[in-house]
Amino acid sequence: MIASRAVATAMVAATALLSSGCQAQTMECDFNGVDYTPLINNNRDYAAVSELYSSYEFVFNMCRLLVWSDATCYSGAGVCERLVDTQVGTEVYGVAHTGSWMTDSSGQYANDHTRPLQYITMDGPSCMFGGIPMQARVYQLCQTDDHDTPTVSVLHESYYECKIYLGLHSHLACTDDPKNQKNWAGEGGLAVAGSLIFVAFVIYMTAGAYANHKRGVEGYARVPNHAFWKSMPGLVVDGMEYTKGSVLVAMNSRKKNYGTSDQQFP
């Protein structure tokens, strides 16, 4: 844990500063209809104490660069390890500009039971064990108690795999919180309703045609309520003509009230 990967860290630091120098200090904080912006802490980072080494902690923030930084945990880092007492950085587990939103339905690290877990994943410098990039995740977990202040936890910690998965517990991650629910009709509900209506229509047609067939009905007459469906085109035309006539009557009425057709209607 104390062993430093200084060369790899320095190389990633330079890359991060070059690639993110002209970018905004925050990342996208709205994912799958949930706005996590209230979790951004511009005054102080979140910190979770290591479960393997209690003298170390993991520091992170939401949708922005870390507030704290030092020579090891450079500006541009997204998740860092540091000493609890001295707050001296010891490792970078995730670089902010590599962050992206993902979902996890495996249930391996935590469970929601209502939807896949949402998390931000970041890559860091090369791991000294195997050379693969270090990896950090910040999972959004539902906090069901009455406290409004978010809490943190360590979900998975592996020194030799160079992985740290953290949990940020808040009410924003709770699917049954009314404040987090999008309008059903406006956010895909109409598509769901349309699909259900279509399925019901297919079942109605199939079941009705089969029942008529069993009764010995043949040809087009097997369609349930075939007389109604046969008259449907005429009903549509009649409806369009009625609507057209109503619009013309309304327009003529407005012209009489507001003058000639050259005048603008209010």
C-alpha cells in the first residue's frame, strides 16, 4: 500500500492535465433520468476509510475534480488513496477525465432489487501487478433512513487487482422517492401504453377470428365485429369532414367579429 508507482502516476498526471486542461471542471451528473447534481460537494470531498488498512482512506467527489490534491494526487484525479492522519496522497485509482456512467445488475457488490445499480467508473495509472489500468467505481446506493446527509462505504477493495469500488448512499438513488420519478406519460409511458394497446388488439383479433372459425364462419366474416371494421374507413372520412366543417365555421365566425381577412387575429 505504501509502495509508490511514481513513474506511472507522473505519466498519467501529465496526460490528464493535457487532455482536461481546456475542459470544464465537472462531468455529466444526470444519468437514466436521475439528477445527481445535489451530491456535488464543492467544499469538501467524500472520504471512505479502507477496510484493509485503517490508516488509509479513499477520497472522491461527484461529477467534478477533487477539492483536495497534492503532489501524488494531482489536480485532475477523480479517486485517490491517502493517509488518514497526515492526508498525504499515496495513490491515484481513477482519473477524472476517464469517468463514465454505467449500470451493474450482477448484485455482486450491492443490491437495489428494483433496478440495476448506477455507478461512475474511472481508470487510473497502470497497476504494478499485471500492468492493467487501476480502476475505481462510485456506486449510487439508496439511503433509506431519515438523514439527508449522504454517507459512504467501501464495497470492494483489492490491492493486488488495483480496484476500489465505493458506495455513495443518498435519497437520490432511491427509485421509490417521488422526487426522483419522471412523468410516466412524458418519459416513455406513452410508448409503453401504445405497446400494451397493440398487444391487446392482436390478442382480440386472433382470439375472435379463432372463435368464429370454430363456429364454421369462413372468409372475411371470421374477423370479430367485421361489420364495424368494414365501416371504419367511412367513419374516418366522416370524422375528417366534420372536423373540417367545424374549423371553417369557427374561422368565418372570427372574421365577422374582427373584420376583413386582411386583419390579424389576436
